[in-house]
Amino acid sequence: MIRHYVLIIVGVFWPIVVFDAPYSTFIPLDHTCESPAGSIMGKSKQIGNHKSDKKKNIAKTWKTKRRTKDLDQIHSDMKPETAAKLLHQEVDFDVTGCAQHYCLHCARYFVDLKALKEHFKTKVHKKRLKQLREEPYTQAEAERAAGMGSYIPPKTVEVKTQSVEENMD
């Protein structure tokens, strides 16, 4: 027995003749057919199948993925009144370690006190302390560098690892 069917592929309708084809894959010709876009024939509404737009700025994505505070921001956090607030924060369940174990110099939260103490011994923390010894760059220094005054070399600031309080609750 010969049956006439229409094969629907991406909005294009092709009449074909098939011998005893299953009804689940083909639609009879007497049935009115419309594409998912709503028109009988036309361009498919599918746009952008490839994810190339995400790959274009991959270097920028990786550079900003784990971005931490800049050195001048950390210098402002090291002031006594700001440091006290950061080291004694309220419990926040959205932050690692409930915001109770914070490295002031690296601007990082840690899971527990042991992880914080281990961090103080790492090369990453020691390098950050060395970077923080130099005074932060100011507008006055930028003006002197542009010729609006005489050059004064940046001062060194004494930076020590923060003290850790062990609570035995």
C-alpha cells in the first residue's frame, strides 16, 4: 500500500512517497502542517547554535575569575578601625568559614583556624606581605612623576602577619 507523507526537517516540507511507514515519523499530506515558527514555509527561528561568543574573551574571563582586592584597597583595610571590623565580623553563612577566619593581607576567607594558620606559612601570603611593604601609589606621587614637583621615593611600611585569637567555645 502506498501512502503520501510530508517529512518535516527544520521548517522545510518535502513530500515523499513511502511504503508502510510508521505514523510517528511522518505526517499525512491531507493534514495541515505548520512549522514551529508558525509560518508554513520560511526561515527557521533558531539563532546561534555555537558558543563562540563565550570563547572570544577567554583571557579576560580567566583574569577576572579570581580577582582579589588591589594593594591600595588592602592598605585602607589595614587601618586599625577597619581591620577590627574585618577581623571580628558577624556570622555570615554565605561566606566561607562563616566569615570568622579572614586573612587581612590577602583578603581571603578560610574554612577554619587551622587552614588560616597554614595559609600564613605559604609562599602566597609571604609574597603579599612583601608587596604591601611599599606605600600605596597616590595622586601626589603621580603629579610628581609628571613633572609637577620633585621626586620623592615611596616609603616602606612595616607589615606583620595578623595575630590570631583562638576561641575555645
